[in-house]
Amino acid sequence: MMVTDVHAHVVPPTLLAGLARSPAAGFSATRTDKGWTVDVPGVGVTRPISARMTESVPRQKWLAGTGVTRQVLSPWMDIQFGRMAPADARSWARLLNDALCQMVADVGDAIGLATVAIGDGDQAAEDLRAALTRPELAGVVLNTNPVNDIVLHDPALEQFWAAAEESGAPIMLHPPTCGPSGDLSTLGSMGNVYGRLVDNTIAVTELILHGLLDRHPGLKLVLVHGGGFLPYAATRLDGGYRTGEAHAGQLGRERPSDYLPDLYFDTVTLSSRAIAFLAGVAGAGHVLLGSDYPFALGDPTPVATVRGAGLTDADTEAILHGNAANLFWSGE
């Protein structure tokens, strides 16, 4: 049986080797005794990159052990962009996409999510269309963090969102390692536990409140980490909209939570009960198996977690594979 993991990360080894020989767009790479590191412009040197992120043998072993048969591959967010000029960002995105396409071809039964620089909405729309002409790429993964003070609901990006809606391609929204929640001084070492959920919740909430899904109801937005806190506190958001504490303009629907069934959610909640709740909120047809491979805080047994949700056989099979096939492989 096919089982598809829609949330998995890679760093293409050809990209690292190339950066070690010749830095590009301000990026360079170094092989250390603990693994590759990347010097990201304006940010600094990354953590060592594990072999699970770059090499096929550990990945294939993990796939075989979990029952996952194929993956949707996204670049590691720590290297997606740095603090860089718009021209360098576009150049880097093309280089990253080239390397990802090669890795998709090497892995075999996989597909990739493109990187697009969003500093300019018209150029981003053009780059999105160009990326989607490549058979190895099925959609885009966007960093939810503001880039050069441009947030995802900025009116300057309207042409990008229009192109995304027209294409029908899924747009995965993924928080970075260092997002706005990093300003919470009491978060401490729990940035990866709760911080990423805070960042995703706020970014998606702002998209809803600023009317993105009213203007572009055909968008296919995929939220990682089970949508953060949004699905589980949506009625509190509704209360904030009613009182004006969470209000950026009049929405086309009565409540912000009315838009949740339009969104797609991965299963990286690490909880069967949470998956069952998600299926009740958005419908099982909008829930997708995810692992967050290769990270330790991901789901080491994603198939078992889905099966433990107690859903019908049809809904379980849809979450394990059918929904992803429809979204990323056009139903095959």
C-alpha cells in the first residue's frame, strides 16, 4: 500500500559540494567531522547537517522501518534564505531548486516543493510559474517569517497569491527555526517545542484575518505541525474577531474559524487524538500524513499515529496516501 509523507526535509549533497567549491549568493559550505555546515549570509553558520538530511541510505532505512513509501521533499528551512538582496535571493532560489530537482530524481518515488523569493510579488508569481513547469516540483514551501519586512499578507504579494490560486499548486507554510517567537524571553530552550507552533499560528491567523482566503478562495494552503495552535483555539480567535481584538477588516464569512475547512493540515501533532480532532475540524480529506523527517522532534512512527486515531478505514487510507496523491500528484 502506498503511504505518503508530505513533510520531510532535505539538503541536497550536490548543493553542499558545489558551495564548498564555489560560494554562491553569499552562501558557502564546509565539511566538518560532525557533518556539513552552511554559512548563511547575514545569519551565520548552521548546525551540522546530519547524514539523515543529505544521504539516501539513512532515509531509505527509515522509510522501510515506518511503512512510508514516498515523500514530498522540502529544503531545510535554515538554508532557504538569509539576509540578502532581492537579486541574490532569486539566484539562490533557482540554485536550491536545481539541486532539489536532482535529489528528487535520485530518490526516485518523491516530489519536491520549490523555493520562491517573495520580495517582489510580480517576480514571485513569475518564478512560481517557472518552478511549476519542472516535473520534479509540485508546489512551493514558504517561510512564514517576514522577509525584508514583507509579511505574507502584504498587498505587494497579491500577484503571487493570484498565480498560486490559478496554478492550483499546494503552498506549504513552514515556520523558520528563528521566528518571531524568539522574542519571547521566557521561551528558553522550548523554541522548537512551542515556538514553531506560535510562529505558524500567528502567520496563518493573519492571512485569514487580512482576507487572503476571501480574495483567493481556491488557494491550497498546507499547514505543518498540525496547524500549530490554530485548530484547537479557533473559537478563541472567533471571540477576538467579535470583540475587535483580532480584526484586520470585515471577512466574507461570519467567523475566522469558518475558513479552517479550506486549509490542509499535516499530522505532525505527535498525537492520534489530535489527528482525530483535526479530521473533525477540517474533514479527513484535508489531513495529510507528515513526519518532519529527519528531526528528532518529528513523528518517528507516523503511520502508527494515524492508524491510532480510530478513524474509518476510508478516512485513514485518505490521510495515509489518497489526499497527498490528489494534492501533490494531481490524483495520479
